Amino acid sequence: MIQVYKFGGASVQNSAGIKNVCQIISQRNPMNLLVVVSAIGNTTNLLEKLTSNYMKGLETGSILNEIRQTHYSILHELFDNNDPVFDDVENTFVEIDWMLEDEPHENYDFVYDQIVSVGELLSTKIISAWLTKCGVKNKWIDARSLIYTDNSYREAQVDWNKTSLEIKKQLPGLIGQAIGITQGFIGSTSENFTTTLGREGSDYSAAIISSCIGAESLTVWKDVPGIFNADPKLFPQAVKFDSLSYREALEMTYYGANIIHPKTIKPLQNAGIPLHVKPYDYPDQPGTVISPGTSSVNVPAIIIKKRQVLISISTRDHSFITETHLSDIFDSFAGCKIKINAMQNSAISFSACFDLVEHAFEKLKERLSINYLFRYNEDVQLITIRHFKQDLIDELSAGKTIMLEQLSRITAQLVVK
């Protein structure tokens, strides 16, 4: 059976990282393996900045030059100057050059997907070339020929029927003869325009492919030993989970645990495929496995999301917030592609907390301010505690102003300043 590996940008941020990743690939399963790779290092962040400047008519040359220098520095450390990978990478950069020469398309999200997606194309071409140089037989595969979506740019919805058909048609004949190298995060519309699956969507790409091909397992290689009950950088006493059920992992990712993309778990659960989260620096360590079952969680899971916005909406005549108002409010959030992380409503107001994405927030503010009174606080934090205890709530909120608090049987959420 086919195994699927996924490597994130941190694992391939430099030439040493690429060598390490390729060593993991070659040593563990030389055949029957598909590898999904993200963009190198902070390339996606820089491409996002490039897109923003381009759409605003601001300078783009220095940003693109920084991205170029990063990739060419890696190339020169790995390859001789006459290696064909240089031309392959330069041709990919030329695609961005052509886009930047044109007048911006009116749809920001469309432009974003065409530019930002290039990061994954670059990283996978370099990794494929390095594997070839090391004598590891591999095949570079364009993920846009595998994953098909609608045209909801930046948050594209997968066309599961067409995607499953293409994956089952293409991959079995390739995998087994050579290791497959493909991109995370990206897909394609029926008109052959590039789409992206949402920020950090490479995990989701790997899960889509795994479920469609009936993979034996999916392994996501990270810079941490596995999944912890809290961020070890913030909580030195954090405890690693050896195993988690699909349900618990779904809940944790929904509330913002950033170790796995939120959409990753469900396709794997549907197909009964285990997900392994392992450290790429210590590949022999067991990591954490997510699989069917009811593995018990006996420690609270703490998830902290920074750079949040808390908004409060009320009607202009101070009348009750009814189901009709809520329908209109939710429609506005959906139209602006903003995911609500926490919400609460009273008789005359509705409050919601979400990630700050500048252009999306401005769009939401403009849309809702037409019919509602709109107040907001920026730079707040959202603390979520699964399997909470009151003393832990008290500890985490000490010295902070609680702006919103919501408790259920298992989960506590606090918006604090």
C-alpha cells in the first residue's frame, strides 16, 4: 500500500533541511511513497506581501528579489551551476514576472492564488532534483492535475468526485515505479486556474490524496516530537500525547491547535487512515498517532490564539438580535471568508472573535456597518481549554481583562486583553 509523507516549510528552509528530508524519504520507503511538500521557509509570507504590494500599486521588486536570492542560495549549495534545475526554477520565477507586468485583476483572492501558489512549485522542483542527484528515482507531479476545486479562491472547496477520479487514475501507475513528489496547498479549477486550499493547507492536501488513494498511513513531519497538550514554547511543562482519537484531534484543531490544519482529520477519519505526527530532526522517535478509537485525554489541552479581533454588533434601534439578524451576520462572515473562533449573543448584541486578516476585516466592517452598530477590539488573545478546570482558568486569566467568557461541559473559551 502507498504511504504519504508531508513536509512543511520549516523542514526545507535551507539546504541542510532539504538534505535531511531527502534522507528520510530515501531511507524509509524507496517505493510506494508519495511526498507532499510546502513552500520553503517563509516564502509564503513573502509572496503574500508581494501580492499585497502588487494589488496596491506599491514596489514589488525587492520582495521578489529576496525570494529569488533565498532559492538560488539553496540551489548553489546543492547543485553544480550547469544543473538543469536552475533553468526549471528560473522559468517558474518568470511566471511571476509575467503576472506582475500586467494590470492587477480586480479579484484580490484570484491574484493571491496565482502568485502565492508558486512557492510550492519551487520547493518541490528543488527537492525532486536533489533526490535525482542522490540517485533516488522520483517523479515530480503537479498537484493541480490531481486536486480539483471550485473557484472560491484562497478557500477553495474540493470537487471530491473529480479529484478522486484523477488521483486513482494517475497515481497507482506512478507510485511503485518512483517516489512521487507533489505540492501541498494548491489545486485547480475546471478552467485551469490555480486555487489554494486555505493558509497552511498542505496538511489538508496530503489528507485528500491519502483518502482518495486509500493510503496505508499519512505521516506529517514537524519540528516538534508530536502533539502536545499546549505549546511547549509557552508552557515548558507541556505533555506529549502518544495517541489521540480522531474526535479529540478534530476538536483541538477546530479550536486552533496549529500542529495540524483543521480540515486534515475528517478525510482520514472517513477512510480509517492513521495520521502520524513525527519530528523530522529525530525521525526514529514515535511521535503521536491519530487513529480510530477512544484514547482518553487525562490532561487539559490549552490552545492560545494571538492577533485576534473581538467585535460586538447591535442593531441601530437597539432592538433584539433575532434569527433574521444572525442569518444576515453569518452571511457577511461567510462572504468575507472569515472563520469565527468564538461567539456569544445576548438579547441586543452579538459578539465574535476571529483571526485578524486586514483586508478581510475591513471588508467585514464595511459590510456590517451599513445596518449595525459595530465596535471592535484588536490585538486580543483567545484562550481555549479542553477538559478545563477552574483553577487553570484562573491561572491563565490572571492579570488580564476577560472580554468574553464561554463555558461548555468540556471546553472553556476566554477572550482576554
